[in-house]
Amino acid sequence: MQVSPLASLPFFLLFLSPSLLSPHSPHRSSLIALRSSPPVPFLNTPLLPMAEKTYPGDGIQVRYGPRRCIHFAACVRGLPGVFDPDRRPWIVPAGADADAVARVVTRCPTGALHYERTDGGPGETTPAVNTVRVAMDGPLYVRGDVTVETPEGFVVLEDTRVALCRCGRSSRKPFCDNSHRSTDDSEGFIDAGSLGTCTPKEAEGEGTALRVELRPNGPLLFRGPITITGADGNQVTTAKVSLCRCGASANKPFCDGSHRNVGFEAPTPEAAPVPPA
Ligand code: SF4
Ligand code: FES
């Protein structure tokens, strides 16, 4: 008899620590968790935290998730004595005072870096305003009270920073993996990052949370107050918007339905093979 993977789910959830599920858990940012009890047909990937490594220091510890890093190097430029990709370990938090390490960690635009203070210092805060920055030839850099989820209600990520693919080429969708860059074999993704046309939607409630729904083989549907800034500096504030993640829209960064014409395919994270860290 074939046993559905879902059959063991309730038992697995029983063994999830309540502290892990807490919104204040240090693992909150990387937990793939079940938000509700949605009618999901199958679930291939167990509900496990994404691979992260912790680097202890003086008064602060830094967590690093290599699968979210796109080598943007804001960390290396900010504190080369702490973040040195040519050294092992490459992160040595004791190389600077805890406040400075915390400041640079929060500059990481992808959420690959996080920290916990062990000296009672202030922890990471959630930005008061949700923002998306459209990078020229690059991803969408999202900051705020962000939840990325599937249409069925699976929470893929809760975080304050994340880089989302908008070229359609990432092998780690919905996250950017640098596939927008040109290589010897392929031309890079080219888009000025300026804002196309968008009709702003009014907020329906008082909530400030931002939910990003991964539409099947389609756009990223943002619900919640958000300010989008193009690479040209233009801005739009809206409470609901679909942003292109296939790279084909003629009205970037907004979806214009072109994903249907180009046959865009984006497997949900639960069904996708997990690449090695
Ligand atoms: S700032 Fe973040 S994304 Fe950039 S190299 Fe450092 S860890 Fe990676
Ligand atoms: S996702 Fe690219 S046009 Fe809709």
C-alpha cells in the first residue's frame, strides 16, 4: 500500500519545538512551515529549516544561509575583517564590535545573513514600511514584514529581507540565485529596472504585513502595503500588485500576462528538488 507523505505530517508537527514556531524564534526566517490546514494534494519536501551555519562571536552570533547568498558582497565591503570569503571560517564576528556586526548583517539584501545578540543588545527589527527595490538587470529586493507562501497556504519563508527572482532563470525560485548574470554560455537578463505602468490599489485593512503569493507558473502576487522603487528612482505605493517573475513582461516590473505566452514554469518550492547548499 502506498502511504501518502501527508500521512506522517501531524506526527512530524508534534515534534516541532514550540519555540521554533514562535514568531520570535531565531529560525523563523528560514522555517518552511504550515500556516493553516490547507487542502494540499502532496508535499515532497519535509518541513525543515533551510541549511544555515552559525558563527559565534563576542556578544553576537551570525547565521549564514548559503542558498540565499548571491555574493552581493555588502558584508565584505562593510566589514572585511569579519566577512572574508578567502578565509576559513569566512565569518569571524569577533573581528568587530557587536553593534557594527549587527549593522552590516542587516545590509545583506537577500536575508542570507542574520544575527542574534548574546550580550542583551538590540535584535533585528522589522522595517516599519514594506519596500521592493527593482534592481537594474537583477532581482527584486524586498524588505519588511514579509511572508512568501504558496497558493495553498504553505509558508515558504518569513523574513525581513529577501531577493526574489524576476528574470525567470533561477534554479532556486522564488529566490534569486544570480542566474540573471551573463555567463560564457548565456546572455544576462537585461532590464533597466524602471517602473512600468501600475494602477495603485487602496489598502483594505489596517494590517502592515506583506504576503507574497507564488502564483503557479505566474507572477508574484503582493498583498499588503508596499512601496516599489524602480532603478530610475520612481516610486509607487500600493496594497496589491502582481510583479513579473518570468522576465517576459513588456510592463516590468509588473506582470502583463506574458508568462502564458512564453510558457513560464515555476514549480512550487515543495515540489522542486532542493539544490545542494
Ligand atoms: S551581503 Fe548577503 S548576499 Fe551579499 S555576499 Fe554577504 S551574505 Fe551574501
Ligand atoms: S510573470 Fe512575467 S508577465 Fe506575468
